[in-house]
Amino acid sequence: MIKIDVKKYDNFDEALKKFKAKVRKAKIIEDVNRKSHYISKSELRHRQKKKKTVKNIRLPSHG
């Protein structure tokens, strides 16, 4: 659980910014979005395969 002591910061906006950064770093929002809908095993495999092919298509570096 992420906790932020608001008294430690000068104002609420600064504390909110720090809280959002910690949430982003912990990948909580991504996890909630991923778990919000059921994804079948075949769909998961399809997405992983698609992601893998996209990574391999990148252009070679200049060298």
C-alpha cells in the first residue's frame, strides 16, 4: 500500500504529485487495467506473438 504524509510537503498539490509518481512506479493502474477484463489463453498467446514480431521488425542501428 502506498502512503504519503501530506504534512511532510508544503502543499497538497506537491503531495499528490509524489503520490501519482509512486503509483506509476508501482504499476498499479496498469495492473488494474489488465485485470479489468478476462483474456483467454489463446488471446494472450496471440498478443505475445504480435508483440514479439513488432520487437523484431525494428530497423538496425547505423554502424
